[in-house]
Amino acid sequence: KSKLFPLFAALIVSAISSNSARAGTNAPGLVTAPMNGSPSAGLPKPFGSPTFANLVSAEDKSSLLSEFKKALSTEEKALQHQDKSQAKELSAAQNSRMKNWRSQEKATRKVFFEVHQSGPERRQYVQDYLKRKEAFDLTIKNEQNAAKKASKDKADALKQSQRDRMVQFKAQLDQNQRPDPALWPKNN
């Protein structure tokens, strides 16, 4: 009985240590072999410390930075394209409104001139028409200015956001860490 116990105990200890090495845990008092050939693979890592997978090599730094700059440029071009298409839509809508307004004014003027043959009444109508036209043109101009201002504000906000994200991206690269995926532009 005493000769078999040490052999049996050694067999159990080797079975437990191989199972715990595969599972990545250590049984109390047992030393496990490192996993994946890494000397620290079996050891627990402190929370929040960079892991080997998050570390970036010198070659990866330049390629990541280059790709990040390209992504920011693409994001800016997408905003410019969106602004350009919105400006075209606004212009088309305004042209349609101006055409309708002119046709209505023309029809109204024709009816007015058929009824009113004298000069003073016509002069007053023309002066009122010019005031209405000036007010209409002013609303069109105000809409264009508001759209340009909104476009400029969006572009300025995007540029500031890109500057801030670039600073954070470079800071993380300088620490040899893989930058946070939240810094990359979102695909809309």
C-alpha cells in the first residue's frame, strides 16, 4: 500500500497540473507550465495593463497613422459631398418656388391690368409688385445664407473633432498601445 501511494499521488498531480495548464488556472500549490511558449502566459495580468496583443510595433505605428489619416480625409470628403448635394437640392427647390411665384404674379398682373386701364393704378401695382419681389428675393437669400452657415458650422465641428481624435490617436501610439477603435470615423 505504501509503495503504490507515491506513484498514484504523482500520477494525480501530473493530471491536475496538465488540466490546469490547459484551462489557464493554477491549482493551489501547483506550478504549471507556461502556455503558448510565453513565460507569463500562465500568470494573471493586472486589470487595465496593456496586453501583448494591444502593443504596436514601430512598423505598425506608421501604417496605422497613415490609415487613420486616410479615414479622416474620407470622412471630411463625405461631409463635403453631403453638403454639396444638400446645396443642389436647396437650389432646385428655390428655383421651383421662384418659377411658381413668377407665374402666379404674372397671372395676377394680367388680370389686374385688364381690369385697371389707367396709369396711376398700374404704377401703384408695379411698385407693390417690386416690394413683394424684393421681400421674396430676401427670403431666398436668407435661406441660402442659413444653409451655408449650417454647412460651415458642421465642417468646423468635424475638423475640431478630427483634431482632438488625432491627438488621442497619436498619444496612444506613442505609448505603444493600439489606439481605441472609437477614435476611428464612423461609416454612415
